[in-house]
Amino acid sequence: MFPFTIESLMRDFNPDTDIRFWARWCVGIDFGYGHPFAAALCAWVHDTEEFYVVDGFRMERAEALYHVKRIASMCHGLRIPIAWPHDGLQHEKGSGIALADVYRRLGGPMMGTHAQNKGGGLSLEPAIEEMCGYMKRGCFTIASHMGELGEEILNYHRDEDYKIVPLRDDLISAVRYAFMMRRNGKTLEGCETYGRAPGVELPYDPRPPRREPSTGQVVDGVDFDLFTGR
């Protein structure tokens, strides 16, 4: 389906040093409750046309509040803009509030409009074709720890009519929405912190995402880095 092997797309990189400071960052999400909700943190360097999938997650049967908390944690407390699909305009049966507005009221920095292609429209093919073009040029990089995304890419395929089969594509969809709206991202310096959203206490301390690499022992009695296992 995609033009290269998973191994050629996934690699180790340090966002602090390998992604230009003027890159535009955004989070793509794919709504879900019966099927997994997914979010992907991405960065786009506009002058070199490099696209990075930095982090991401899937959550099953969790409410919007927990999605927003997890996104905030993934973004280290920075309000990085969230790209969302058009089904976010659908209204919840109970409250009558549009799904995207539910996340917005919980403090999620949702973009002003749903994800759409550069020239407009919601068609799946233009975004996939453009992503494949980035891959062919070696400008599409996925963080090596994103194993779940790698599995989805391996299973991504077309049917006998050459139509994409939309099964177990939650993270791929989240990445695609971020890719479609990459021009609406912000630099890290341009992002505010979450702090406390109206009526919601987010249980973490906002901190900048650019941290110095660990150079020593992080916990007494432990001689390896808890986050890398080395």
C-alpha cells in the first residue's frame, strides 16, 4: 500500500535536535469509543517539507476528558493545535453539543475547522497520495517507538476494486488529519500551556517539551534510564 517498508519510515530521532525550531506542530485525532480513539503528535518543517510523527496513542472506551488529559500529557503541557475529522461536527445525543465542541470545552485546543485537503474537500486519496510522495522523497519519518502505527501501516491495504479498506486505521487516520492540516500548526514557542481548563483540573505540571537528554542516574538504586531502558 505504502511505497516503502516500515523499516525505512521508522527511525530513532531526537525532537530537540533533529526537528528545526521553526517547525509547525499539531496533533491529529480520530474520534472513537466503540473503536479506539487515536491521537498523533506531528511536526512539519515547511521549507524542507519534512514531516515527523513524534508520538501517539490509542485509547479504547474512554471519555473525552481522558483523551484531552492524555493529549496534554503527550504534548508536555503545551496547547498544540488539534486537527480533527468532519465527524466532530456531529452532535452528541445526550447533550446536543457538537463532538468537537465537547473537546473544546474540556480545554482541547481544537482547530477552528475540521481537517480538509489543501484544495478543499474530504476525499481520502489526495492526502494518502501526498503522504506517499513525502515517503518516496525520504521526508516522512515515524518515531521508532510507534509500533502500533507500524502495525496499522502493515495492515493498510486496498480491496479488489482498489479502494482503501478502512479497518484498524485509527492512528493512520490521526496522522492523516495532522498531515492535512499541517499548515495550521504552530511553533512550540507559539503554543500556550494548558494550566487549568475551565472547570477541569488537569493533574500535571505544564512543562516545555524540549528537555535535555538524561546524562546520569535518574532514581536511587537504578542504573538505567527508566524511559529508554538503557
